[in-house]
Amino acid sequence: MRHYKFIYLTITTIIFILILLFKHAVSTVIASVCEGTATCSWQTCSCRWNALQGYYCDCSTHSASGSCRFVNYYGSIMCGALICGANSSCIFTANSCTVWSGRVDLATNGCNIYHWGCSGTSCVKLSGHGSDTCSSSCRSQGWGSWSTCSNSCGNGSQSRTCNCSGDCCTGCDGYSCNSTQSQQCCVCNNSCNCNASKPDYRTQCQSPYCGQNVCHTTSGERCSGSSCAISCTKTDCGKCDDLRSARIEIENTNNNNISKTHDLPLFVSGHARDRNGITHGVEDVHIYVDCPSESTCNQSHFWTSFNVNSITIKPNDPNAGYFSGAIKASNMANLYNRIGRDGGNHSHALYFFAVQTQPPENLNATCGNWYFGKKEITLTNSSPQNQSLSLCQQNPEFCFCGSAVTGLSSCLNLPILSYTNNNILRIKAAFSDPDSFPSEEIGFIRESDIDEAYIIFDDDNNENNGYFYRIKYKDNPNNNSYTITEDGGRIANLVDINNHSRNVTHAYTLNLTIDLDFSKYPRENPFHSNIYVRARDFAGKESPKSLMISTTFTAAPYWYKLRNASLNKKGELRNYINNLPSPYDTDDTYEKLLIVGEAGPVLVQNSGQNTLGFTPIENYLSQKRFFKEGYNFSNQPRFFIPQYIAYAKSRKLINYIQNDISKIKPNMINIYQGSNLTLSQDINQQNIVLILMNNENNLIDLRIDKNVFNQSRFSQAFLARSITFSNSVTEANGIFLAFSFNLKDLDPQYITTPLKINGNLVSMEEIVDTTVRRRIDITKPSIFIVFNPKMYLDLLPYLSVYKYDWRQLQ
Amino acid sequence: MTGDSYNSNMKKGQVLLIVVMLLATALTVALTSTYQSVTETQLTKLEEENQKALAAVEAGIEKALQSKRQGNFTFTSLGLSNLSGIDTSQSSVEISNQGSTTFVTPLLQKDEQYTFYLANYPNFNSYWGGQINIYFKTESACPSLELTQIKNDNSLVRNIVDPCGQITDPNDLRLGTTSGPYSFGGFNFGYKLSNNISISNTKLLIVRVLFAPTRIGFQGTNNFPLQGSTIISTAKTQAGVEKKVQLFQSYPQIPAEFFVTSF
């Protein structure tokens, strides 16, 4: 039983102790709750450094009726009521307690403000408001407030305590937590003098705040003697000559939303206050420029180029004295014009005048056009620099050479049009002007950016001889527009400017995108050109030419492709493969090769001028890359069609037909005898060799004139003097052997119909122009030859010879 | 004997001697001429017999080619019984059907090609399988080869052989070779492949000769399919002159001039 009593007492004691601890915790929390009168919760604060003013913070809050903004300068935190007035206005009423710097904890990762409320004349930290990113182990609050001076009149002493929590202490000038600091103090009023033995900022005297018989401390002034008794009357308040500029800032950022490089609005903001540090509202602010002195500013120096909306800077918070507004860049441009666009740097003084003030203690006071601030701005200019140029495929966009990174040198000797889709060359040019803007104190404003820019294709370095093609960009600052025009050159009528656009980055770089259409460009006449850019700014300063790079606007963006073939290329191999090829059909692949599939060697008669548009050429021949330039083909081959005919006549069974292709027999050699033949219908016979001759036993010409010839893909071979694939032929199935070929009819000069040959094509003579077929989509080959071994196997008994080896044994 | 008689006899003897000498000379000339005539006659006769025999041989070959049969046949059985001066009973034709592990092509000129059969012709339904090596360079200049296999599904496999580095081959895909000389099939070859080529399901192996002429020797691990017809024709004239000729006629050859894409 005694044992139970002991347990009961122990439990009761523990519960009692827990209750006490809980009550203590609750009372601690309650004690830290703000007891001030602030009614708006501060939501965000941002702090910046200013050389004159130190850190200052802007804190804003919100209410249901509108947005409030409180601007606090000098690193102080003011305690007062921030309420939202009518029409989304904010009204801040300061209480009698002002907490000075030292209450702002500037953490390394930003600005954190401990918010303070007022409790009588003491400031109390408000918990649960604002952000506090300090770690829990380091929550320095710095020095606390000075205690009330021990003497209510004259000299006394006061102390303060370093308030810390956690395991570190910052903001107390090296003092440890909870340590105290003492100093002399002085309380002065109309009836007593201050006799602080040593000057100290906190014991200095100054003009009293209007209507209050207490001394206010501030920085910047010291007691000049042992006594600084001040008589304060309300009539000293709100004088116009008290107005001073607390801050005037000139910016040109508009959330980096820049429409044109030179179209940079001038943002002006500031704050007017009196010399006691009390802010005064200004309803209008007028700016004069380049007055001989502030006292001589008159209407003649008014920045007359401003219109009403821009010259009158509406204050957005009259009670706080804050004003801001934008001055249009066009008005700035007028200033540039006034001083002349000589490309130099020019400094200007801007004089700020308050049109009207409404001091809170003297609502009847007005300060019409009263000077209160001055700001120096410098208009700067230097030449445009750092131009860059990229050459691109349009759709999908793919820039294959150029740019600031790789430089124009990457375009050297490239067959430019081979990289494009449908002959549309996209040019992406960037023009920069390195003028600086802004600085902290003196606003350096860009006087001028890119006014004109040129993209020039020239076969030499002399634009004056007319052998060039030039594109001109011209800005029009008056209506926020620009023009892209052809600016002469011998190929101006052969190149069309299609779409174009511009944008300006926040780094003030002008970016132009221009699509050039080379569809009309003559393929037989390659344009070897240098390419470079230059630009001129609004001040007339011109950049030097960029590096000139010789490149090729190739004559042959229309190209052919083979599959499973070996190739004997007579003459030269000049076939500009597309950079991002698309397959002709399912027999083709996406490979950027001359021959896809199982390729044999490519033997080329000539050497030195061969190209596939890319180097090294063998990398684009086939997967196996077998290549021989300068191969010696016999001009008089030992065996071709005539020799075959002679052989066949003596050794093989031949069906002779006279002008009647209906008599063609399958599985044998047929010799057609008549005049030149056009085949407009398929020959639906398997395994035929058709030789075309006239009655004099000379070879004649064959013309294939059917959209898909030999649609059933019978194994057929056609031997003639020349073979023409008419303009309507898109596919011809068979083995075609002739001394010469025409890949289209004589007219027109070029057609857009592609041609596929499924079988083989063997020409004794070189087909010089392989670009007569120019399909619209140049990512696909215009001619596609598929080597078909099955047809050779089917025709083995006919399209063949026997070899003999004869030996006399006895 | 008087002196006049002596002189008279002396003169008669001289005349006789001269007559004898003249007769001997004339006889020599006559006999020589006669011999030459006989010899020439005999030679002409032999040549005639030779030509007759060769013509008969060719006729036998021609008949054999037309018959498209295999085996041994007399001229008579081939319908060649009426050949004048030919002992048709002693003349015959042998059409060989013997496969071999070796095969040597005729001399292929530059840019010519040879169609080597790796399946039965013309049906292409029985494929040869095994390892194959290729010998080449029988002439002074160095050739390169393009090898094209046509597989049973009509797909292709292409290679090159280029011992003298005449073809740009950045991927070094050419087939390796070792240099000889190699005596093969009755010819001396300068190169052969370093490694055999494995062959299966292949219809044709087409060898194109580039840069220089050469024969091509094929060596297989087992007998190749027939590459054509080998005909041995023997003809004997009634005079006893006999001729024997071997003719090889290949299966159809696709001319390289018709086979390689060219323009």
C-alpha cells in the first residue's frame, strides 16, 4: 500500500512539473507576440545595397482591398500602421518608436528582416512574420535598444544588451551574447541643456521633429558644443526649401522585355524628403536638363521633348514621397538629336523639381516647381561589335555552320545549298553594341544601337564592283518597325527574301532571322562567294567587316543516289548530297551516302574536282568507302552493244520484229527493226532483251513515256543508241543500256519529277547534267537507281556471252 | 700404137668423160628435183590431213555443244558419219561432267569480269558450300578484284581485293592477300587470298578485274559446281592423221559492261 502511495505521489509530481513547464512555454510565446499596431502582415522584403544609403529594404504587403507598398530607407525599420486605403493606396503611419539599423539581419543568402512591433516606446520583435532563413542554431538579434537615459533632463547614462539565441552571435560587434554596453546620454528639451561630455551619434541633437518637444537622434550631425538646446516650433515644418532628394534612380530595364535595342525607356524613380529625413509627397515631378545651374533652370531648359505623360512623373505614394515613371526612349532620342549624333560620350544634368508637396503637418503648403534633386546621366556610344552569322536549314531548323562559337570559318568551302530544304537558306545574324548601361550612381544610357545592318555575299572584298548580293536591315525607331530589303547585287533577281523576323535579347543584341529562297538560282552556275556582315548604329558608327569566308552556293543541290551498286562514273563525280537526307522510298535509307546498301567501288574517270558536298569524299560514298579517282576507262570498249548484237546474231536465238512491239516474245532476245521507238505502254512479257535497230542495222533511240514503266517489274533489258525517260516517267523498271541517256525530255530545262530506275542504268557516255530533275523536296534524291541482281539472273541466258578456253592437246 | 691413134683415142676418152660428167650432172639435177617434188607432195598431203582432222574436231565440238549431253560419243553417233576422209569410227567426242576443286578462268582483260557459278545452272537450287580461295595476277601488272556474291535471296555481298593499294579503302575492308608465286592449275599466280572465303547459299560469284589483266584461279575445299562444258574432241583421218582438241565453254557470262552502273 505504501508502495502504491509512493507511485501515486511520483506521478502527481511529474504531472505537476509538466503543467508548470507547459505554462511557462505558453507564457513565453505570448510574451513574444507583437503588441504593436501594425495591421498588415508584411509578406516580402527585398534589400539592396546603395553606396550612399547602405542597405535599404522594400517591404510590401497585401490586403483584400489592394496592394500596399512600404518603402523603408536607411536600413531602419519603422514601426507603425500600414493600412490599405481607398483606390489601392497605402497609408503608413509611423508610431513614436523608431528602431534603427542593427535590426536588419543580412544573412549571406539574402536579406532577412526581423519584424518589429511597438510596445510603448520599446520595439518588440514580432515572431511569425516575414521570412527568416537563419539556421536554428544561429539566431542573432544583435544589440537591443538602449535603455531610457537615467536622467530625464541633461546628462545621464544608458545601456543595452546583446540579444542572442542559438550557438552564435552576430551583429553585436564582437560582443558575446547577453553582454551589456553602457554610454553617456543626454536628454534635452526646451527646458534643459545637453552636456554630454563626448560627442556621440546617439546624444547628438538636431532639429526636433515638427510639433514634438523631444529630441530625435539621427546620424550625420554632431554636437558642436556642450550645449545644443533647440527650440522647436511647428512653423519650422514643411518648408519647401527643406525638400531634398533622398534617392533618384534611373533604370532602363523593363523586365528585360525589350522590343528593340535602341528602344529603351528611361525609368526614373526616387524619393523626396526633407532635411530631417521626413518624406514628403510630391504630386508631380518635372525634369529640366542641362541648366546652367539649378537656380537658373527655367522653362527654356525644360526637357521640352518630353510629352506630358512622360515629363510628369506621377508619384505612386505621395505620403512616402516615392515617385516613379518612364520616359520614352523616343524622348531620349530627341535628347540625342539635340546634342548631335557624333558617336561620342555626353554627360547631362537632369534637374528634378517637385511641382507640389503636401507635408503631413502643413497640408496647405505648396512648393510649386521647387528644385529638390539632380542627376547626372551620360550618353555613351561605341561601334557595334561582335557580329555573328549562322547558316541554317529552315525546317526543321538546323544551323550547319557559322555562329559566334564556331565562327564563319566553319562555312569555308561548304556547298551551302546542299544543306538546305527546298533551297531555303535561313540566315541567323546577331549584332551587338557593347555600350554599357547602367551604373549605380551615374546613369550611362545607351545612345544608340543597331540602325543598319548588312549581310553581304561577295565574290571578292569589293562591294563597289557590283559583284555581290547584299541584304539590308534598317530600323525605324518612329513606329517600332524595321525593313529587310535586298540592297543590290548581281544575283538579286535570283534570290528572294521570304520570311524574316527580329528580336532583341536582354543583352541588347539584335537577332535577325532571314529566309532566302534560292529556287531560281541557276544550278549550272555555282556562286563561290565570300560572306560577311557589318552594322552601323544610330550614332553613325560602323562596325568593321566580319571575317570574310569563301563558300559555295552550289549549282547542284539536286542529287542522285544509288542502291546496291558499283559505279563507273565517267567524267567527274559532282553530286551534292543533302545534309539531312530523307529516303526516296522504302528501298532507300536516311544514310547520307551516294550508294546505300551493298556498294562496290566507285571508280571515277577524272580526279581533282570530284565532290559529294562533304569531305572527305570517301566518307560519303558508301558504308565501305571503296574509291578510286582517275580510273582509266577505255574510250573504245572491247565490248558493248554492237559487239553483243554481233555475238547474239551468231550464237543466240533472236526474234526479229518489224515495227510491231506486240510481237515481242518472252524468254529470248528480240530485235526491233524500225524507226525510233516510244514506249508508252508496258511490255508485259517476262525475260526479254529488246534491241532497237533500224533496217540498216544501226541502233536507234528509245523513249520511255509512261509514268511507271514496266509496272509489273518483269525482267527486261533495253538496248538502244540513246534512251530518254520522258518528263512523265517517275519509275522505270528494267536494265537500260545505251550509249547515252536523257533523264527527261528536251523541254523544259528542268522538271520537278523525280525518277527511280529499278534494274540498272549503263551509259557508255557521261551523263553530264544529273540535275535536270529537281524535285521540290531536295532532302530526297531526284534520281534513285536501284541495282537489281534478280533481273540479271533472269536474263542470264540472253543478256550474256560465253567464254571459251581452247587448247589443242594433240 | 701410132701417135695419131693415140691422140685419137685420147680425144675419144675425153669426150666420153665429158659426156659422163654431163650425164651425171643432169641425173643429179633430175633426181633432186624429183625428190623435192615428192616431199612437197607429201607435206601438202599431211597438211590437208591436219586441216581435215581439225575441221572434224571442230565439227565434233560443235555437235557436242549442240547435243548438250554428257559422256563419250563417236562421230557416227553424233551424226557425223559423212565427213570425207575421216575415219569416223576412230573419231570421238568426250563431254566431261567432272567437277573439280580447282578452276582457272581464261585470261580476263582489264574491266572484264567472270561469272563463277556456286550453284547448279540454270536451276540454282543446289548451292555449293565450303571454303574458297582465289588466285590472281598471272601477268606483269598488278590487278585489283571486285568480288560480288549474289546470294540465294538475290541479295549482294561485295568485297574488293587490292594487294597493290590502288583503291582508297579508309576502313581497310579489302580482303587480305599473300604474295606468291603460286603454281596453280597450270599457271603461275602472284597472289592469293590470305584467308579463304566461306561460301554458302550463293548463286554466283562475279569477279571483276580492275587495273590489269589476269586469270583467276578458284580453289575450293570440295568440287565446285560445273562452270560450263569441257569437250575433248578427237578426229582421225583415213590417212591416219589424228587431232585432239579440248574446248571449255563457260556458262553464260554477264559482261561487266552490262553489269556495272555507269554514266
